[in-house]
Amino acid sequence: MMESQPSIAFWLLAIVILTSGFMVVSLRNIFHCALNLIMCLFSVAGIFILLGAEFLAAAQVLIYVGAVAILMIFAIMLTSEISNRRIVQTTENKSVALFISVIFALSSVFLIMGTKIWRMSDQALPENNTLTIGKYLMTEYMLPFEVVSVLLLAAMIGAIVLARKEAS
Amino acid sequence: MDFPILSTLVLFPIVGMVAVMLLPKDAHGAIRWTAVGFSLPPMVLSIWLVFDYFANFAAAGTMAYMEGPFEWIPSLNIQYLMGADGISIPMLALTGLLTTLSLIASFGIKVRVKEFFAFFLLLEAGMMGVFCALDFFLFYVFWEIMLVPMYFLIGIWGGPQKEYAAIKFFLYTLFGSIFMLVAILIMYFTSEPHSLSILTLMDHGPTLTHTLQLVCFCFFFIAFAIKVPVWPFHTWLPDAHVQAPTAVSVILAGVLLKMGTYAMLRINWPMFPDALRTLGFWIAVLGVIGIIYGALVSLAQKDLKKLVAYSSVSHMGYCMLALGAFSSVTAIAGCMFQMISHGLITSALFLLVGVIYDRAHTREIAAFGGLGSKLPIYTGIMVFFSMAALGLPGMSGFVSEFMIFVGAFGALNKVLVGIAVLGVVLGAAYMLRMVQNVFLGEFNLARWGDLTDINGRELVTVIPLIILTLFIGIYPKPLVILMNGTLEHLIGLMSR
Amino acid sequence: MTENAYLIFLLPLLSFMMIVFFLRWKEKIAAGYSIITILISWMMSIWVLLETIARHGVAHEAFYKFVEFKSFSLELGILVDPLTAVMLVVVTTVGACVEIYSLGYMHGDPRFSRFYAYLSLFLFSMLGLVLANNFFMIFIFWELVGLTSYLLIGFWFEKKSAADACKKAFITTRVGDLGFLVGLMMLITYAGTLNYGELFELVGAGAIPATILTIAAIGVFCGAVGKSAQFPLHVWLPDAMEGPTPVSALIHAATMVAAGVYLVARSMTLFVGSADASMVVAIIGLTTSLLAATIAITQVDIKRILAYSTVSQLGYMIMALGLYGYDTAMGHHSPGYYAGTFHLMTHAFFKALLFLGAGSVIHAVHTNDIREMGGLLPKLKITAPTFMIASLSIAGIFPLAGFWSKDEIVAATVHHPIFYILTLAIAFMTAFYMWRLCFMVFFGKPRDQHRFEHAHESPKNMSYPLIFLAFLSVCAGWVGIPWLSHGFASFAYHGEPYHPHFSFLNAFIASAVALSGIGLAYLMYYKKSISAEKIGAMIRPLYLGSYNKWYFDEIYQFIIIDPLMSFARFMWSFDARGVDGVVNGTARLTMLWSDLKMWFDKWIVDGAVNGAGWLVTQLGNLLRLIQTGKAQSYALFMGAMIVAIGFWKYESTFVEGAWPKMTIIVAICAIVLAILGRLIPQETASPEEDK
Amino acid sequence: MFPYLALAAILFSIGIYGVMTRRNVIGILMSLELMFNAVNINLVTFNKFIIADGLSGQLFAVFVIVVAAAEAVVGLAIVLLIYRNWRGIKSDYVNVMKW
């Protein structure tokens, strides 16, 4: 059994994640949302570190914060009038969505809390995280890795095709 | 087998109608003359019938020229049965003559010429049929057939309110026809064996119970009274007359109104003598109301044609008064005379009103004045017929009125007839008021300066009527002889 | 000749037809033709008269069946008896004079030949009326003279007054004819015949009940009242003066208006059978005579004075006839019948002369108003003397024609004091107004110098008839001189011949009255020693009443014509609203009923069908609210369902034997919230948002 | 372990909420990223506390990140396309599924 109680860092990170995550879905200004998203993703990277997944945390920062979030900001810049405060940013589903997500959250939390049957492992994670992942990717997870790369290629081509302006 | 004269009278106009329909639409001249041409043989034939009947059958007053009975719908015992006697022969002649004259008078029709003349010939066929039919089914068919062309003639070629007038006329008459149909069915189902022959049912009618006779009598009476029109069923008449084109007014006044009185004499009166005795007085009362009422309303009219139309109500009131005095041959003969003379005089008045309307495009009495100095011949003819209408001696109207009064005075309540005589003065009043306002007085040269006198074609339509009016007025004896036998026979039936 | 008497009245008809059909545009020939035919008729009439005198009143009848039934027949026939013969001569004489006179009077009129046609038609009708042998025939011609009177009064129909007058004349006389017609119907119903001979025989035998006879007689008299312009139907005659003056002379003085008198004389047997009816006749005659005389005194239109004089004289005759009927019914002898018919004849001559003379005067000065005339005697060398002869005659001065006939009328009233006094009063007034007229027209100073200077004597064809009639006005009365054994009295009589006894007292009184009337007129209008104006002012109400004809026209307008016209208009509106309203109302009700049924059909029957569809549509609409087509909405429901499924799984696993409440609550809440979310207004979208 | 899982659950719920409510398509994409992250947190947590002998959880997370990146690329391309077609990127525009 590892430490059952998380550290202070976790709580701080959790508060930041939830706050910024909530900001992402509720702020009017989509640009601020994107900034909050970056904040949130950073914090998730911190959580990863707490959980002993350094490689993942790095990947998180690089890919999410460095690529996806920036991409998003570009898209926002390209499309929306970010500064217009009067733009309605929520749909008419707000109430029911709130209701459902709260129920979902509560029931999930209670479910997690009420579940006593976890077969907890007493082992520790491998020390060299990045190395191990690299090994796995080249050996056991070779095929998924290749498939994912093909997927990325397809996504790239698809994105180009989609976003390209019509010739005429 | 003799030559089927009566069927020819009915069928010839239908052949004419088909012929007119086959002509090209724009050949107006051809259409007109074809129509007139096809109306001539029935006219000649019907007038020949008068002489033939006079020579061969008048003394006995029998039903002549019988055709049939031929089985038509054997399962219902419906027959094709036609015949004519002393009361239908003059009506046939009147129909033939007036149709031809009206056709000549409607040469001025400019729109949808072909349809007009076709409808007119169909109308003639229906009228002829009504005066010939001796089977209820046949009678009813002809009675209804006429409505159709009449409806279209008023509704298409009429005045500003033609649709209203046409529908009113159509529905009103149809309303009456339903009563007639019910009465016919009562007669049919109570007779044994079931029969629709008028001649057969003539003997069946008096055997019915009193109540049933009354019911049948009233039903028939309503149907015919609407056609006559007896007061208070008369209101379709001014509308229809005023809105209808001239020729249709002529036929309406000259023949259609007579069908009501003819049918009463032919069917209603002899078939239900008991009911007649009960109701005769009240029918005379209706007649007197009609006389006075029609005359008074005429007195207040501003429209020339409406005046003539209401004078028809008054004049047909004389017929009803005479029919109320059913026990007197004089009165019934007077009724026949009045039918004929009204047919001649009122038709002529309508023709003449049409003549002035064609020229001036207004019929308002107040709009004219002093036409006598500009249109001397027209004025002369119009004054002639006005005098005839108010019952001046020497013209047919006087003979009929005198006979009716004398007959009714002997057979009915004296006071009632005394009141009816007032109609003579009122008749003079409205006719002379019209004559004064239209023909006498100062002539409005600025407005009517370019009116032209009556032309040759119009004279042709009026002159036969003048001659007949004068002839009947001066020498009514032949007509009396023509009808007397039949009338005696009918009165014998009525007094059963 | 008597056998062919029908030619007398058919000749003018021939003339009428010739003019209408062939001679319309040949004025001279038309007039000549017409005059020749009437002259032939005149000669034949005289022949007939001579034959009748020779036979001493033997009637001749000829028949022509008009209408024949088993029960009765109407026929036309000729009856020539002394009365007829006299009337024939009177009518043809005056007719011929008038036709010749009209040559000059109507000269230059645009409807010259038509005038002669009408005159011929009138003469035809009048002669037919006189010759008729039954009431039916007399009624026919009775109406025909009414027609020609109508046509001739309205001859100058451009004048509104003429147009009004002709209508008034026709309708007013027709009111009288109404009674005539009723009387005829009574007779034909109760006696079964209209033939004079047969009818009078039945009446004489007492076959007709007295009441019926009275009503019938009064009915017949109604006709006479209309035609002879008796009170209360006298109003048309003065207006009828709008016609050309020869017409006034012929129709409205000498012949047609006398037809009423002729009718009463002709049907005298009826009146003799009913004393009541006779008394009515006498009273009406007297009233008329008095009324007309009082009116005539103050009139200023020369023709109207003569018209009222005519009415007055006709009343005289009627009164005489009525008194004869009454006296005879009471069993006394009376000269009334003889007096009436005698006066009828003489009056025809001198009144025709007066009218023709008046026409000549009017022709000369072109006005009808006697206040604009005066001193015309030297200018009108023929007209003035003849006119004055006629005036003397009508006043009843010995030995002119009027003296003899008027004397007999006075004699007829001797046994009835009231009648006697009033008759004398009327005689006085007659003399007065006639000579008032003469003095104002022919003597004194010209009141209108311009008119005076242009006055001239009429042409010869106008003056010869005047001379001829003047001769008759003087001499015609001599046939009735009482000492003559075969005079008028023993020629034209009813019942048994009457032999007048000349009473010098009567003659003296009558002459004195007439002379005093003339004297008063002389003093007032020639000498001016009595001022007419002063007397007029003294009895101003009477003067005004007389001047305005006792307001009869106004009263009739107010009492009869206006109410009748308003009633007629009311009837018309009643017809349009009431009777026709019922018809149209029925139609409208039917329409309403069918509308109701259509409503029922549309909303109830069809409504059930449509309602099912509507329900489905509404449900669909409700569901449409959550069927937005947006991925997000679908995601929402996916989420909701996932939650619900989760709950269901949980509940079905762990909560036994119970409904999956939470699932249902969640699902329903989700759906309700989703729908509500669509219905609650959202944040307002900015305008630029939805570009 | 429990706080990690709870954090992931709540974050996931927030993501769900965002997906359902954001009107801006980019907002939806961002919410999706949140959900991916919640999933990743879960994967990494389970990896740490339950199957600590391997790194399969983390590897999964890696793949998720990659797929998420691809998704973001394609998604944003679609966003641009939407923008071009509707002159806006409101998700309301894209309701063509209704027909």
C-alpha cells in the first residue's frame, strides 16, 4: 500500500485543475478559455508527475500545451471575434447539461467512494520511466504505435484537405 | 296515324337549337336568321291549329290532336300523352308568335349570340310542351326544362343585378315545383292502378277525401301561383323582369306567367272541385289584393320596366279574380281573354321599353319628357299600348276586364268585385302618369336630341301585336267560340 | 236612311283612318276630307231627324253580336229615337262648325292633320255613344270619347299645364266610370241584359229590386258625374281648357260633357224607378250649378269663365232631369225631362258659339286674361256681336234660344221651393258673369294698348261658323215654343208626351232676374257706378273662395292624391322590404342554417379527424423541441441515458422488487429540463452575431 | 488513489458539461480535451496503484494523447470549414442532422 493520502501538491494541483477546467467551460471569452485550458493542462502534467509518469508529463506539456493549445488559439484567432462580450457562448442545454453532469459527477464520486474491492498492487513503478516506455513502444506495442503514426498522417492529410480553400 | 302536330311543335325548336349550335360562333347573321327560321314553322303551325280547331272541334270543345298514349316507362305507368283543346290552342299560338317576335327583337344581342338563340329555342320547346302535355310526368319535365334556359338567359344577358334575379327566379320556381311534385306523387300513389295521366286523374281527384283534396290543391296552387305570380309570391317578378333582356322579359310576361293560370285551369281547378269550393273565395281575395297592390306599387315606380312588371302583377290579379269566380263561364272566359291580352299588351310594352332603353340606355321615367315631339311613331304606339293596358274599349284589355268583372260580380261577393274595379282607375293613373312623364311635357333637346324613332325591325315586332290587340278588342266573338266548348266542359268538371 | 244610321258614325272613323294612314303629310287634303265626311254625316243626321219626326219617335235597332255566351251576350246596335236624332244633329252641327273654324284657328300648327284625325275620332266616338242601343256599347264609346278628350286636351303636350290637364281629365272621368261600371255590373247581374229596350221593360215591370235599382242608377249617374263634370268631379273641366279652343268648344262645351246629361236622359227609366237616386241626381246638379256659378263670377281667364259657365249649365240640366225623375216617381207631372234635353240642345249651340267667339278673341289679342282686353267691339266686327248674342241667349233673354229652354228648367223647379230660389239665383249669376265678361272684353277703354292695336278680325273660315251658330243661338229655341203643337216637347219625351203650359209669371220672373243680372254687370263694369273692388273687399273671404275655386284642387290634392301617392310609395317599400323581405329572409335563413351545418361539419365532424392529426402533430412538435439536429443535444441525451442506465443497472441489481425510481426520475427530469430549456427565452443574440 | 479518481471524475463531468453547453465549436473541442485529460489521469492513476508492474496505463495515455492531437487537428480543420461555410462557428449552425 503506497501513501494513501496525497500530498499538499496534489490538492493544490487539483484545485487549479478544477478551477481552470470550470473556467474553460464557463467563460464567455473563448480566448480566456483557451488560456485556462493551457493552465489546466499544465496542472494535469503536474498530476502526472505526482503519479510517477514523468514521460507522460513531458509529452503532455509538449503536445498539449505546446501544440494542441496553441493550435486552438490559432483557430480562435482565425475564426472568432474573441473580444465580443455579447456573444452567447452557451447553448439552451445549459440547465439539463448541468443537471446531468452534476449527477454524473456525484454518482461517479460516490461510486468511487463506495467501491471497496480494489485489488491494490503493492509494487512500485519501474524506475526509468521514459526508457521503459520507449522499449515497450518498440517491442510489445509496435503495432499500435505504427497504427497511431498512420493515424497521425491521415489526420494531417485530412486536415490539409479539409482546411484548404477551394481551388476556385 | 295523323301527322304528330304537337310533337312537331315541341321538337322543331329543339332541332333548331341543334342547328344553331352547329353554326360557327361568329356568324351572327346566320345564327339569327337560322333561329328565326326555325321558330317560324312552329308559329305557322300553331296559328294554323287555331283555325283548324275553330273549324273542326270548337263546338264540342273536345281534346284534339291526341298523340299517344305511348308507353314511355311502363314499370311506372308513365306515358307519352299529348293533346290540345280550347284553352291550350290560343296559348300555343301566343307562344309561337311571341317567340318569333322576341327572336327578331333580340337581334341587338351582341355577346354570346349563339348561346342566346340556342337557349331561346330550348325555351320555346319547353313552353310548347307545357301547353301540350297531358301526362303529369311529361308536364313536370317540360315545366322544369324551361327553367334552365330561362336561368341562363337572365343570368348571362341580364342587367346589373342579373345573378341575383336569375337565382331568385330559379330557386323560387323550383321551390314551387317541389310542392307540385309532392302533389303529383300523392295523386300517383292514391290512384289505383297508379297513373300519371292528367285525363285519368281528372276522375280520380274528386274521389279523394276532402282533406287530401285540400292538401293537393294547395300544393298545386303554390307551384302555379308562384309562376303566375299571385300576390304575395310575386316578388321574383319585378327583379326578373327588370334584369332580363328585352326578349326574355317579353317571353316571361307573355307566356311564362300564363303557364301558371293555364295549369290552374287545366289541372288544379277541375281536379279538386271540393277544395275549389272551399278556397275559391280566398283565391279571388288574393286576386283582388294583387290588382290593387300591383297598381299601387306601379304608381310609385321610377323605373319604366319595373312599372310594367308591377302592372303585370295587377293584370294577373284580374286572372286570379276570374279564377276565383270559377262558376261563371264569363269570368273564366274573361280569364282566358286576359291571359291572351296581357300576353299581347305587356309583351308589346316590354318590347317598347326595350326600344327606348336601347337608345337612351336608361329606363328612369324622370329622365325623359316630351318624347312625343321627337319620336311621334314610337309615342303613338306606346300610348296605344298604354291605353290598351288601362283597359280602353276597342282593345283586348277592355274585353277581358269587362268579362271578368261581369262574371265575377255575378258569382262572387259584390263588395270584393267593387274593390277590384278600383284597379281600373289606378291602372289609368299609373299608365297615364308614365305617359305624361315620358312623352308629354317639354322635350329635353340637349339630352335626347339624337334619339331616333322606332326602326323597321322593331316595328315588325310590334305591329302584329297591335293588330291582334285591336282584333280581339273589336271582334272577340271568334275567340269566345274557340274556347267556349272547352270552358263549358271544364266548368262542368269544376262543379262536380 | 234610318236603317243606315251606322254610317253616320262610321264616316268619321273612316276619315280618322284615312288621315292616320294616308293623309298624314297632306294637311289641306286631310282637313278637307275630314270636313267633307262630317258634312255628309251632318246631312244624314238631318235626314234621320226628319225621318224620325215623320215617324213620330219610332225606334229602329240593328244588332251585331260582340261576345256571346249561353247566359248572356254583349252586342253592338243602333237605336234611333227622337233623343238620338236630336243629339246626332247637335253633334254633327257643332262638329262641322268646329272643323271649319279650326281651318283658321289651327292654321300653321305642326300637327294640323293630326288635329283633324283626333277630331274625326272624337266625332266617331261621340256619334257612336249617341247611337248606342245598349249600355255596353255606350260604355265603349264613353271611354273612347274620354280617350279623344285626353288626346285633344293634351294636343299641345309640350305645355306642362296641358300635359297635367289631360291626365287629370282622363283619371277624374275614370273615377266616375268606376261607378258606371259597377252600375252596369249590377244591371247585367240582376237584369241579365244591357239592352235599353229589354232593360227598361224589366225595370218598368218591377223585376229588379228597388235597392239594386237605386244603386245601379246612382252607379250609372256616377259616369255622368265624371263626364259632365258634376260636383265632386268637376275639377277637370276648367283645366281641360288647356286644349285648343275649338276642342273646348266641341268637346268640353257642346258635346262630350253633355254626354253625361244624355246618359241620364237615356236611362231615365232607371231614375224614374228610384226616387232616391233621382233626388241624388237633382241635388248634385243643383250643387254643381251653384258652385260653378259662384266661381265663374270672379274668374279672369276668358275660357275658364266659359268652362265654369258650362259646368253650371250642365248642372242645370242634370238638376232638371233629376227633378223629373223624382216627380215622376212620386206620381207628378214634370217638364224636367223635356227641359233638360231642350236646354242640352240650345246650350250646345250657344256655348259652342261662346267658345268659338272666345277663340276668335284670343286669336286676336293672344291672351286669355280679360283684364288685358277691353273695347274690342270696333275691332271685331263679327266676333263681338255674335258673342253678345250668345251671351244674351245664355242669360235667357226673350226671344233667344236660351230663354225658352231656361224657362222650362225654372218651370220644372216650381214645386220645390229651395230648388226654385237657387235656380233663379243661378240664373242671375249667369247673366251677371256673362255680361261682366262681355263688358270687360268688348266695351270700355282698352286696358292693354299694345294688344288692342294688334287685334284684328279672324279670317272668314272662322267667322262663318260664328254667324251660323249665332243664327242657331237665336232660332234653335223656337222649336220648343210652347204653343207649337208638334214642337220639341211632343217630340223628345220620356214616358208620355209632355205639353208645356206657358206660365207668364215664370217667364217674367226669369226674365227679370236675367235682366237685373245684366244690369248689375252694366253698372259695375260699364258705368263703373258700383265699384267691383269695394264689393270684393267687403266680402273678402267669399271673394277669395270663389276666386280660388273653393279650393277644390287643393283639397283633393291634400285628401286624395297626396295620401294615395304616399300610400303607393309605402306599398312599394313594403313590397321591397316586407314581402320581398320575407322571401329574401327565407333565403337568408336557409343560408344561415347551411352555414351552421357547414360549421358543424367543419369543426365537429372534420374536427374529430383533424383533431387526431392535430394531437399527433402537437406531440411531434413537442418532441421536435428536443430533436434539434445538433450533435450537442444528442450528446446531452446520450449522457442522460448513460446516467439513467447506470441508475437502472444499480437499482435493478441492488434495490429488489421495486420500480427503478431513480432511473425514471432522472430520465424524466432530463427530458422535462430539455424541453423547458428550449422554451425559456435565451440570452439575446446580438444583431451582428447572425450575419 | 481515491482523490485522483475523484479529480478525474469531476474533471470528466466538467468536460461533459462543456461539450453539451458550449456554443462555440472550439469550446467544444477544448472541453473534449478536458475529458481526454480526465481519462489520462485515470489511466495513469490505475497504472500506479493497481498494475504497477507494467506501464500499460501510461502507454495507453500516450496513445490517447496522440489520438487527441490528431483529433484536435482534424477538429480544428473542420472548425475552419464550418467557419468558412457559415461565416461563424456557432454549433447552432450545424443542425443539418435535423433533416
